[in-house]
Amino acid sequence: MADAAPTPTVAGFPDPVLVRGAILGPLFPASHAACVAGFAETPGIKLTHKRADSEEGCLDRFEVHAVEGDRDSFPVISGPALYAGPFFPHFGHMLAECIHRLWAAKVFPALREAKIVFQAPEQGAHPAWVAPVLALCGIDPERLVLVREPTRFETLYVPEQGRVLGGDILIPDYLSLFPLAPIAPLPAGTSRRLYFSRSRHIHSGSYLGESLIEDLLAGAGFDILHPEEMPLDAVVARCAGAEMIVFAEGSAIHNLELCGPVDARILLIGRRGGTDLRFGRLLRSLAKELRIFPGKRASVCLDWETEDQLRRGRGCSFVDLPGLIAALSDFTGNDLPIPDEAAQRDAVSRDLLRFLLDPRSGITSNNQQLGRALRAMREDPEVAALIAP
């Protein structure tokens, strides 16, 4: 049966539920793309993992299945353990979905040294950025337990999720807990105008013409950051100390989830449709001001979602470059020059070529699928207009 959890040290935060004799197993493919599935037996409660739905609000998307095997043969974890939810070895999803039960380790004294337990697939990656993420949440990475086989827990504390994928906040005053660990102050003279670029990660999608926008913003005093090439604590420190941030839509946005609210104005450049739906609620809860330059459907794609559907989340899109430059001028207070059509076309063409020639582009496709994707790209009106004489 579930027992009462420790007395909270911060008023207004819900007690975790203490489950004795819980058994957790690995994750496995769910029956629906929006869901997560895993093995678990938690007497007294059902484990949940909530995600935001645009129409129905926050829904539990965790498919819980009975644990299989001889329970007496399972390894046992003694001492307090904090259930952190499913583990996703994807940077954006890690920050959007995997850190939002860790608040309890800060609030409750009994959990400040507890093991941090995630359910993970039986086989899978353990990216190098996991330890820095945990450290920025105030967690010693040595406390991490990834459940990849059925395991028994003497005392498992299950906190509520503070936030869900999609940005909705589930616990009042949740953001007041952030940052969960101290963030280093910026050295004097550091630029507080930032552009988070995807130009060196173009294989996973961006907008065409980004190289031109980088040059214009650099001329206006912005530091051009490539976050995948920087230490995570340095990225988070730059976010926390910024006064103005321009993001190319992507996982770098989720670094703000480690900061909590920031005193920065933010402009988000969409690289596909639905930009506001994906990031609007999150950024409005964290930024001093938010503007969104909406993206368009990605029309240049080399990966496939299904046999007949291109994976547009890893594709590149065309944008209205003059309109984007005008929006950036208004946002930054700088009168950014609009290059002539030949310069715009050159920048878009060079970005398109870099995407096509990057060996990581279309890495999930076989040769036949790459050929089909290239044929579809040639037939796109915007691509045809780009290469027209």
C-alpha cells in the first residue's frame, strides 16, 4: 500500500507517494506513437507519464504492463529511491520530459541523497550529456539508476510531474524552484545578445538561408552559438544571462527549462509548421517577451517517417527572408539591411547544398529511399524556382 511521504520543506508542493516493494522493468515500444510503455508493479498507485495534447489538455500517455519473470530473482535496490519517469536518450526530450520530477530531491530532505530512477529500454544509448543535465538539476550523476531489467525497490518515492512535454505546468509555483542548481554568472563584457544556430546541425533540419541571417545578426552584435559544440553549463549560463535571444527552432530551446524564467526577450524562427503549438506555451512561461516568426512545411527532406511519409521534422524549409529580416529589425532595434535577391538566392542555395551533402542527412534512408526523396524534392515548386534560370 502507498504510505505518506516525508513532510515538505517548501509549503505548497505536493508530497511524493511512497511505494514499498515496487518492481520496475524496462521500456519497450508502445502501441501508439504518442505513448510510452514499460513494465511496472507499484502497489497502491499507477505510474503515469503525462504529455500535453492541443485539444484534450494533459493526458497520461504511459502504458503500464505487468512485470514478467521470477520476482525472487530480481535485483533489489535498498534505501530511498526517487522515481524520475521514462528515460529518453534525446537531448530535447530529456529536458522536456525527464527532469520534471527531480524537483522533489531539492524540496524533501529525505530525497536529497536518494537514488534517481529512470525506466529505460533494455538496450540503448547513454549520451555524454546526461551527467551534465543531472548536475544542473542538483543531482550527482552517481545517483542515477537506469532500469533496463526487472528490479525491486524497497522504498520508491513517486513525485508528481512539474511540467509536461508541450510546456504545461502541473504544479503551482513550480518555476520558483528553478534553477535547481546554481548557474555560474557571465564574465564581464560577455554579449547578452544570442543567436542559437542550427547551421552546423543542418542534417536534422533548419530553415534555408540561415547562413545569411547569422551574418546579419553577427553584424548587429549577436554572438552566434552552436550549442551542440559547447559545454552544457556554458550554454545554460548564456541563456540565464541573456537580454535578447533569437532561436532557430530546435532542441536548444529546452536549455531554458534548466534556467527557469529568464529576463530575456526571445524571438523564435520556425523551421516547420506548428511552431507556436510546440514551443509557445513553454517559452511564454519562461521569457520576458516572446515573438514567433512562424515556419512553413519542410519541403526538403531525405528521411522517411513511414513508407509513404517523409520525416519533415528532419527536413529544411524555405522562409520569407525579407519578412524575417524585417521582423528581426523590429525585434532587435537594429535596421538590418535586406540583401538583394541574388544574395538571398545564393545563401539559400548554399544551405541547401550543405544539407544534401552532409553525410548525416538521410542517414536512416536506404539508397532507394534517398532516390525517392530526391525526386520528390525536385518536384517541389520552391526548389524548382530556386534552380530556374
